Amino acid sequence: MAERRLAVLGQPIAHSKSPLLHGAAYRELGLDWSYERVEMTGEGLGAFLGRLGAEWRGLSLTMPVKHDIMPFLGVRHELVRLTGVANTALLDGGVIRGFNTDVHGIVAAFREAGVEAVTHAQILGGGATASSAIVAASLLGARQVTLSVRSPQRAMQLLDLGPLLGIRVDIEQLGEPLNSVPDAVISTLPNGADLDMRLAEPTARHSVLLDVAYDPWPTTLASAWQAGGGRVISGLEMLLHQAVMQVRIFTGGDPETPLPEESVVIRAMRDAVAAPSL
């Protein structure tokens, strides 16, 4: 394939390890493709998209542009329609196709850690990744999801996912004790967020935590969780597995078609960010 350009967009973006992951994948696949970081907010997104030439193949999207990309999408993958966010944009013959690979990243991170199924999941935070976490929890078998957020009124739209997925979704004030202890907790909060660490007791002893934040690692929450005797999955695992699906999309246009020698590609990507093998 001819040289193509790709980038990850967001703000802040300097910490992103996506260029390391994607660069390793394309080298392993024998593709001379470039992948860069671009500081971006919603205000500048339209102008940026308008300047992209034919050499551009795709974009990875992180905060705050996962929502902002939506009006520019000509085609929306099923998970984008369901979650209302896209973290991947494929530039395909003048049409921007939107995908959500975060759901796969969360599910794969739990399964690689040996967690095949959950019953009750607690999700910390109500931002752009929260809807993906709800869908991922349902795919892992959860029948109940509790959203713990600072401003419950601002997250009420996430309740609509419950009937669509056939599960119960509740919203609670962040830091308040739950009526029952979940068996999985997914934190979508930024690293360093002010969080009452009493949350980790006694939940940590009975729940697996996936903290989507990964830089620096361990996060404050992950450290408290481990100190409480709990098990933690690094956000690098989610980042790795969602990136694998992005590479599938950018190279072949289909998130469900595995890459050639995919296990070898994943090993190269893992080595590039030193993500621990579980």
C-alpha cells in the first residue's frame, strides 16, 4: 500500500501512547504509514477535517472530540449509533465512517485478565467513555450497571441505554456506598481526579478494577485499590485492544476481520508500550 497518514486527535494529547502502538503495528505489517498526535478541540475540528488531503486514511479520537466528530460522520457503525460517540474515523473515498473500538477494548481487557463474565458493574464517571463502558459491561453479561457520577442530572441520558441493552442502569452520586458490591468496576475518570478513596473499601476486596487512565501508572485510584487487596487491570490493556481494532479498520476497513499474523502484531504493539502480558 502507498504511504498513508493517520493521527490521534484530542486535548491534552502529548501523553498519548497511540503513536507507539500504531507505529509498531504498521511496521510489523510492512506499511510505511505515519501516525501523529494533533491537539484538537471541537471548535477546530471542522476546519481540520476540511484540510485533509487524499493521503489521509483515518483518525483516532479521544477527549474532547469523541462527541464532536458525530455531525461529520457520513456512516455510523452500530456501536456508534448505540453509544453516541466515535473514537475512530475512517476516511473512505470522501466519506467519513465512524466506529467505536472502546467497547471492544474494555471487553478484551477483562477477558485477557481472565474475567469472562460479570453480573454487576459499577462505572465511575459519566463522560464520553461511560456509554462504551455500559455496553461493554452488558457484553460481559452484566444485568445491572451502576453509574457513579458527580452530577447525576447531567448523566441522565445514559439511562436510555438500559432498555436498549435489556439491563438495569442506575445512577448514584460518586462516593456514595452502593446497596450491593459490584464484581467489576470501570473507572473512566481522568488520572488525578478528586475521588473519595473510601470507595475502595470493601469494594476492592471483591471487585476487579479496570482504570482506563494509564499515564502515569499506577493511578491514584489503582494504587488505593491494590492497597486494599484488590485486583487492577491497567488502562494500557484497553488502549492496546481498541488500537488493534483501529488498525483492522484503517488497513482493511472492517473491524471484524483479523490482521495477518495478528498475534505477532499484538505482541509488537504490547512491547512498544511495555504493557504487561496477563
